Amino acid sequence: MTYNITRRDFLNGMAIATGTGLLTPAELFAQTSTSGQGVVYPPTLTGLRGNHPGSFETMHALAWAGQKPEAHHKLDEHYDMVIVGAGVSGLATAWFYQKAMGPEARILLLDNHDDFGGHAKRNEFHHRGRTLLGIGGSVNVDAPSDWSDISKGLLDDLGVDLEAMKANSENVALLSATADSVLAFPGVDGKEGYTSHKKIRAKWRQLMLGVGDYASAVRALPLPVSEQDKLIEFFSGDRDYLNDLSQSEKQSYVESVSYAEFLTERVGLALDTISIFYPVPKLMFGPAGLRVTVMEAFYLGCPGVQGMDWLAKLAAGILEGQETGSESLYFPDGNASLARLLVHKLIPRAASDASGFDDIATSRFDYGALDEKAHSIRLRLNSTVVGVRETEDDAVTVDYVRDGNAVSVTGDHCVLACYNSAIPYLCPQLPESQKEALRYGVKVPLVWTNVLIDNGHAFSKLGGGQVICPDDPYVMVTTPPVTTTGGHQPPRGPDDPMVIHMLGVPSVTSTGTETSRELLSTARHNVYATTFDTYESQVRGQLQGLLGDHGFNHKFDIKAITVNRWPHGYAYEYMSLDDPKWTPGQAPHELGRAQFGRISIANSDSEAYAYLNAAIDAGWRAVTEQVTYNDLQG
């Protein structure tokens, strides 16, 4: 297996389905209508966001109950290119197509959400005269020096200054792996029904790799002495836990045995203890993080290789990468700024006062200008596509539902920049083998929550930019990137209001026999079935437990909560325990993305790689396919 996992720096419902299945199509489309664009400013909406109510019901009716309108009113609109999905892939596709075909190319982007950007969502808060930003999904620009020339070129086109981004953040402790973090465990002596936390501050990422006074830090953990002794030996690197195996047997072991089995069977740790190693694997792979192999865990920065001769070099390399930041760069609202830069380029009228990179974070967009008839490029939100098909007149017809109306448009070409799992339902013309390949990957569910609090005094007293919570609903609690990129002015001190960024992984009760994809599928349904009231209760309880000792009172200090739930989150990346080693060109994502005449596919699913550059590269590939097809037909 080729290990191409790079380190993401993280600072570094079934109930609904049951209900919609009983509705007639007319009733369904009536209940999911929206009030149109321009009424509200989507980035400032709080409550349940991400895949928000109104964005998924129509598609679920099609996928789960086979419901769709019997007929669509054909609009008098024909485009050179129709793009399904206005996330980073869809927006990049529009940019590449315009560059290839010229500024007069007519392009329509359709998206089922009320905001553009896909997972690259922005949460915006206003309190006490200040604007505060949060990350609603896609987090960072990861290792851009390793990107393809195409993806690097897009950043250049958008005027993104990577050196400026680095300079804007290089002195921010919470973005550094060498800074203190807090390892927090729920206790039992909570007040007013909220559980307090035992908190241990240290440079945990370094200590776990045997750097620093790990023994003292471990002795502070609320664990039995026998477990502490094992952890100290484990961190020290003085023992090779696979010393009974030959070199080739070691190689086979680390590639075929789960990290959990290694920790319990070889290291001898209790199941309750090993949870401290799983926040990052869970943030990468969701509940399937429990099924990472020993080698996959090592590449994520988990400890265990320090004493394993040739494998010990991995630990040194991982630590070096963490200390240098692996060139992980941040906008203040995550990659929402990149989506905003793309929309600003494609539809300048939508942000007429913005100059670009230097003020994109502080610019305000006119959502009413996204879909104006006079533009060659139009972006139409709240529009759920339910059908895409080639027609006999050398065109593609795209059916969608918007504001309760079933309508259709046509185009010379179409790129599906939506989830792979939706495409078999949208394109029944596709070969069955391709549909099967498109269904293979299950996206990683995520819950990214931003909480506006009145001031930063309690959080600053924790003394660490990251709070790692292995046994809580949110496994990491931190802040959005404190960067001035894009003109943003972060909080100046603890007196200012601040945003707390909480990264959650939906829980799944496992029997130990489920595959990664089965765990992710169950987690997805759990996310849909979880109400905002439940999320709010979890947020309040966890923050009170973490900050209550420092004067925090959730009843008064919390001013707003935005829960970005992504039942369909990160693209599925193949895992050694559950996925075969396909020959080149035969992996499901490669078979699934095959061009179908005038229809191409562009998303991170099609690359089996959950990163920003994968989404961009996919857009370039799709445009190349369609431009080549156009030349051949001409």
C-alpha cells in the first residue's frame, strides 16, 4: 500500500427519512420550499447549519423513497456548461471552463444549499461592535507546496499570497504543535448537573513521541498507576513491542493489524486508556478512525514507533513535520475565503466593493446578485437537482426543484460537482457498474460547531490553544485561526468576545465486526437524527465542564451557537483493514468518475482524497474532458 496520508492540522435523520417517506411528492416539495435569496445573509445564520433543513429532503425523497416530480417546467435557459454543486470543485470547474472557453461562456451553477462553498462554509458573528468568524467545514490549505501545478495556478489566479498567510499566523501559539495543549477528562463532581473536567496542560503531541518530561505529565492523568507505568514506557521509546518479529513480519504487522489491537495486545493498555490516542484518527476518519492500522496511526502522528528500529525514523519525521507546521495555512474562516475569492472572480458584481485577497474576509456579498440574468455566469442556490440526462439534440437536460417548483434547464455540457453517492440517482443512464463504483465510498460524517461567547477570560485561563477531550462529544475544543489574512481582525485580548471552535465526531455503538464503511453509514444516520436541542445540550455541558472552574457560566456567557453538521463530510479515503489493493485505474473512485459523453464528474470523492487540492484538480480534469469532447464533436 502507498501511504499518502498527509497531516491535517486541526489547530494546528433516520427519523426524518421515516417522515418524508410517507409524503406525496407534492406535499414534500411544498414543505421544503424556501423564501428565496436576499432575505437573510447565510453566513450569519445560527442554529443547525451545514446540511441544513431544506437542503436534503428533496434528494432523500428521491434516493430513499424514489419520489420525484412527474414533470418539470422547461425554462427558457440554455448554457454552455451546467454545474451541479457550488462547492470548491464546482466553483473551480466554472473558473477553469471560463478560462478555456472565454469570458462570454454561459455557465450555471446549481446548489441545494442556501450558501455557496460546499463544505467550505463560513460562520459569521457580530457582537459588541466586533465581527468574529468561525470555520463551518473545510479547515485549511494543507501543504500547498506539494500541490499540482493546476491547483497552485488557481491560487495564483485568485491572488492568494501564501507567504503573507504564513506571516500572518507564524507567531500564533495555537497553530503550533510545540505549544501547550490541554488533555481533559470528564469528572464526577460537577455543579448544577454539569460534569467538571480534570485538565492536564502540557506539550502533549511532543510528549507522546518521547520528547520532554512525559513521565510527570502522565503521572497527572486520572489513570491507575499500572496504566501510567505502561504509558511512560510506551512514550519512552525504550522498548520494541514487535521485537519477536522479523523485519518483513513487522512490515506485514503494521499494515494489517489495527492500532487498537496493537495498543491492547502488544502494549497491554486498557481500552479506557487508549482513547487518548484517537482524537486525531477520529477527526480524520470519523468513527472509522478506530479501524486505522498501526502504520496509518503512525502517519497521523500517533506514538509507538520510537523503539522500533527502522520504523523509529517515522516518529522523527512526523515530529519534524508537526514542528514546521507542514506548511498548513489558514484563512480566518477556513476555506470559505477561497470559495468567496472564486465567486468574486466569477461574479464580480456579487462583491463589488472587494478587491480580493487583501479584504476577502471582511467583504460582504450581495446574494441577490449571484443569479442575475445579465451575467454570463449565474449561481442559483436552494436548487436541488433530481435528474441529469443526455438528450437526442446533443444537449444535457438538468431537472431541479427550487421553491417548490420543478423546473429544468439545458446545457451543452454538464459537470456533476456533487456527492458521488447522489449521482446514480441523478443519472439513471449510467452503466450499472459505474453506479456501483460511485456508491462504494461513504463520506465521513462530521459536526463542526462554533460558539460565540461574551469574552475570552475563561478560555485564556486554560493555558492551551487546543483542548483534547477523548471522552466527550467534541473531541477537540479550540479557536478559529487567529490570523489577519483577508483583513480580518481577531480578538485582541480576553476582554473581547471570542468564538470557540468545537470539532465533533458522531458516536456509533460498535460490535467490533463492522467495516469502516458500515460504521460511517450508521454515523451518518445518527447525525441526521440528532436534533439541535441535543447538540446544544452537549455544547453547554462540555463547555461548562471545561471552563466552569474559571468563572464561565454558559447561561450568560454563550451568545450564539452554530452547529455545522455534515452527514456527508470528508471524502472516503481507502483504509488497509477494509479496502482491497486495487490495480491502477480499477479503484472505485477511478471507475466511478468515468466521463459519460457530455457529463463529467468533479469532486473530492472522485479522487478518494479529502483535501482542497483534490477538489480543485477534479474540476480541471472534468473541464479537460468536456473541452476535448467538444473538440472531437466539432
